[in-house]
Amino acid sequence: MTDSASAPFPARGSAADIEQGLELQPKFDNDGLIAAIVTDATTDTVLMFAWMNAEALRLSLETGVAHFWSRSRGRLWRKGEESGNILTIREARVDCDQDAVWLRVSVGGAGVACHTGAVSCFYRTISLDGDVPRLARADP
């Protein structure tokens, strides 16, 4: 279970504060999570999508290494803790209403972000032709 409290982040202010202000006021969902999109800082390739709780976001911003909340494992994890493919944060952004985070990273180790060994978790395309959507391998 995640901690739904947003500590150590300040309480959310007005829409103007959130949309135009310069204070990070992340909006965590009912499960205490915020969406995180991760891209390669050099190529801009989308590497992965994951969830963060307040602790994962805090640790990521403090250490410069991406941490996430694993819903399947029910625990905090540092990306690359087992594989060595650590995600070093080069830039962190938040969207207009502060309910999603974008991390631009450098990938350590073997340089892959996906647990399958693919560079990106988005290694398949969905065919838009025909009656039934089909998957195909995308170019690396």
C-alpha cells in the first residue's frame, strides 16, 4: 500500500498557483501515486511509464536517480537496482496541473530501460489496419 499523503511536498494551492507558480505541488491520485513518463535525455525516445508515490518522487529529486512505486511488488524500487540499468535524471518536469512527471534520463549499465532487455518498454506498434488490432515489433 502506498502512502497517500503528499509529504514532504506542500499542500496544493489555487489553480493559478498550480498552473503558473514555481512551487512543486504534485497531485497524487487516490492510491497516493503520480504518473511518471521517462525518456532518453539524448534521443528523446520514450523509455518507460511508471508510477511514483511521494517517497519515490522525493528520493528521485534528492538523489538524481529514478525511483518508482511498484504496484505489483507493493514496494518502492530504484530502477536498475537488480539489472544495473540505473536511470540518472538529467531533467525533471511536471505537467500543467502537476499530476504527471516527465524524467529525461541517461541509462546506465547495458543501456536498456525495459526488464525484457529492450531499450524501451514501447518496443511494439499497434496496427491500425484491419478489424482486429495486431502488434508488431518496432524498429529499435
